[in-house]
Amino acid sequence: MMSKFLCFVLIISMMILMIGVAAGNINEWVLEPCKRPGGPHPGCPNPKNKAPTPANPYNRGCSRIHRCRGG
């Protein structure tokens, strides 16, 4: 009888401890990985640059050399 009571108390205390741990605050870097400490991370914009450079320059697809309609 005593061992069942101790097991019951142990289970209840573990549940209370787990609820306390789960109720903690989430760090900001979990939701926004770019704000994670440790420097610039791949895929995050560099704060020193104003805007990322495009991979290819703009090209509307038609030039005078190709004699396109309206070009």
C-alpha cells in the first residue's frame, strides 16, 4: 500500500515539474534564426548591406539585335 502511494506521489510531482519546465519563455532566436548569437548566418541578410545584390541583372528578353516585335 505504501509503495503504491509513493509511486502516485512521484508521478504527480513529475507532472508538476514538467508543467513548470514547459511554461518557460521561448528564446527569440528560436523563432527568428537570423537574430541568433554568433555572427552572420547563411541565408540571413547582412546588416551592413542595404539590399542583397540580384543574381542576374534585369533583362526584358528582347533587344534590337534580335529584331523582336516592339524591340
